[in-house]
Amino acid sequence: MKILVVEDEKLLVKGIKFNLEQEGYQVITAFDGEEAVNLAHDDSIDLILLDLMLPKMDGFTACRTIRGFSNVPIIMLTAKSEDIDKILGLEYGADDYITKPFNIREVTARIKAILRRVNPTPKGDKSKVLVSGDITLDYNFRRASVGDRVVELTSKEFDLLELFLKNPGKVYTRENLLDSAWGIGYPSEERTIDVHMRRLREKIEENPAEPKYLKTKWGVGYYYKKD
Ligand code: CA
């Protein structure tokens, strides 16, 4: 597994690199946003750890630029928790974020969790799909199709959609969804779920304001209505 670490504080990079290598990951590093974007074209990278404050090109711009050509999982490092909606939102499309200062064990735990989700399918199982009504999930490409429209998904969106498709009609609270897609005890906020649900609807639904598939159960949470 290859991880690209993007951060201009060299000591921090050294610490992260050391710890990730201890965990068996191959680590490459970039110290500014432009370098990050250039390196991100390497298809063999499995995950990017991307700092927000970077020289030449900031982390937001780098994230958005990378999303323009790649669905590689991106974890943003941020000192500002109020940017969460923006980071996870449609415009930037990061998969997760970690607020500074962080514990290095937290970083490795998050990386492991995301990589487990992104690569759950054993090799050789090349054509695995899940079909539910109009929606098909493609495990190989980690994307969906709605009718004949192909929809690219981030790893988190894929996980959420999979959960819904496997359990039509079941109502999930925000807490349920956090536990399923992020892991139990994940220090996150329930509004993170709303951000992801909004984004998922924008991709899946013909009219996100009046969702046909991903419905809101007022005061409770969300459920999937199989057509
Ligand atoms: Ca920085």
C-alpha cells in the first residue's frame, strides 16, 4: 500500500512517514500543493494525506484538482474544524479529515479504516456487483450506476450507498450511519452524515430536493426506497 503524505512541516512529515512505514506502508512525500497534484497522477497511490495549509497551492485547491482526475481516498489535515462541511462537500470531495493537533495513532487508524473499506473485495472477484432496482453498485470500480447513468463515488459515499441498498426500507439514524461507515467510536459529528447524504443525493437522484431513493425519515434519519 502506497501513501502520499503532503505537508510542508518537515518534522511532522518525518514523524508521519516513520510511523506509517512501521505499519508496513510505502510512503512518498510532497511539501507543497503543486507537487502533490503532480505526484497524485501516479495510479499506484492508495491514499493521500493532505494538509490544508501548504505553499504554492493550498490543500483545498489541491484536493479539488486531484478529484478532477482521481477517486483516490483523500484525508485532509486541518486545524480548522469549521471547514469540515467544505472539505467533505461536493466542491472538494475529501473522504475524511483529521483535526490538528492529532495523535499519530489516530492517523494510522483512520488510514487503515479507509483502506479496508476501499479494498474489501478479494482479488479474483472481478465482476462483483450489487443490483437493487435501478441502482447497481460496481465493487470493482467502486462506482454506481442509476439506470444507464454512471456515477463516480468517493469511498465513503460507496459505503453508505452499499449499506442502504442492502437494507431497503430500513431507517438508519445518523449515529447508525456513522458507526457503519466510519467505525464505532469515531470522533465525528452527525452533521458529517448530512453532508455526505446531501452529496450522495446530488449524484444519485434526478431531483436531489425530492429524493426518490434516499429518503429522509423526519426526526429519525434516512432510508432507502427500492423502486
Ligand atoms: Ca502545513
